[in-house]
Amino acid sequence: MENLDKLIYTYKHRKIIEFLAKKYGCDDELFEQIKRHDLDKMYLLLFYDKKVINKFHREVSTHHDNDLEKSRVDYIEMVLDWESARYTKPDKPLNAYDTLYKFYPNLENKILPILKEFKIDYSTETMDEDVVEFTKSLDNCGEDDIKKELIDYIKEI
């Protein structure tokens, strides 16, 4: 399978975001959107280079800081995306709060209320042990997990 390492990485990232959405009590509407988080990247990784995909994804995804109109659900997805990064991306150790103020201070009025609602409106390097443990549980995922993820989504639509 082409780009298997990147597919596994994206799969783990998606699962952490789903875990965080449940942890923070996100409603069904949000969870439906979260289930599709970065699925475009997974399908595109089957055919294209990661750099091309990332640029495209950031331009067309409402959970990224771009000119697309956003709903509250999009901003929540953005927070979950940022918060998950420190569990899946060693080169991105910031939590959602620190990410907001370092890279996206222009979004403070949209993001800070969500951080407060989730009770993660503070700077910290400490990772939540339940998320760390869940992340470790994904260490043995592989090609079969990727295939199932992609096929299950096709069945759903």
C-alpha cells in the first residue's frame, strides 16, 4: 500500500481526535463531523505525495485557519486537532491553548470559549494519562486497520 506509514500516522491522529471528542463530551452533531476528520487525506495518500495533499487539505478544510466560512463545530474540530497534535506529533508539543496564542491569536474570540468549555484553557506541557494510554493502544495498528477505516466510510456514504 502506497504511503502506509503516513496512512497509519493519519489513522492514529484521527482516533486520538475521536477519543478527545468523547472525553470532552462533544455532542452527536460534532461527533459525526469528527468521524470524517482528515479522511480526505487518507484517501489522497493512496495516490499523491503528502506535501501536495497537506496544501490542498488546508485550503479546503473548514477546521483549518483559511478563508472558508466556519461553524462552531469547525472551531471545536480545530481545537481537537490542535490538542491531539502533542500526542501524535513529537515535533508539536504544544497543547491547544498554547497553539492558539503562538500561531492563531487572531482566533482568540472563537477558540477561547471552547477551551474554557473543555476546561483546557491554560498552558501545560503535562499530557493527560488517559490520552497517553489510548495513544499507546494504537501502536500496533497497520494496513488492515487502514483498509477497514476506508471501507467502513465508503459503506457509510
